[in-house]
Amino acid sequence: QVQLVESGGDSVQAGGSLRLSCTFSGYIDSNVCVGWFRQVPGKERTGVAQLYVGTATTYYAGSAKGRFTISRDNAKNTVYLQMNSLKPDDTAMYYCAAEPMRTAGCPALDSSFQYWAYRGQGTQVTVSS
């Protein structure tokens, strides 16, 4: 049974940085896509960044490009989301998810969080102005 646990959420001021971690327990091979999502109360959960583990290919939503970086540490079974130049609009609960893939790549960035095979419980990020 694969489990994902997010950590690293915190309260920061605008312009600050945070690094979120998504740590896996249980076996998972490299033919998997890991995605970060976020959700604000009353709004849909949306994709922020994805990484195909086998090739380390990354994909970003427009709101994340240039500010967020998704990366992996295979030895630690962890995928990170480095977030820089944070804005109050980045305030949200952040979730990670993993989806085994038959071919290299990731689901569409607007794919539903519920579609992903393995899903975490979230970590809160609050950015104050």
C-alpha cells in the first residue's frame, strides 16, 4: 500500500519561500507521475506542478512558472515543491498525488485530483501581505 505524506506548509510573508515535501511509503517505481495540487476553500483543487519520475520531466501551471520548482530525491522517496516569491494568492492547502503511467509523461495539469491513484492529506500554506 502506497501512502503519501505532505509536509513543510507554514505561514510566511509575501516574497518569502517555502519548500513542501511529499514523502512516499511503500513501493513505487519510476514509471509514475507525481503532482502537486492546491485548493482554496470554495474553489476547485487545481494542478500546480507535475514531475514524471523516470525522466525528471516537469510541467507547471501558469501561476507556478518561474516561481515554483518541482524536484525529486529518489534516495529519500520524496518529491519537493520549492516555492519562491510567494504571494497572498498562493495561500491554499497543498496536496500531492501520484499516478502510475504506462508511458513517459503525466496526466493533463487540469486533471482531477480524484483521478490520481495515490493522494495525500495536504499541508497548509498561508502567505500574508
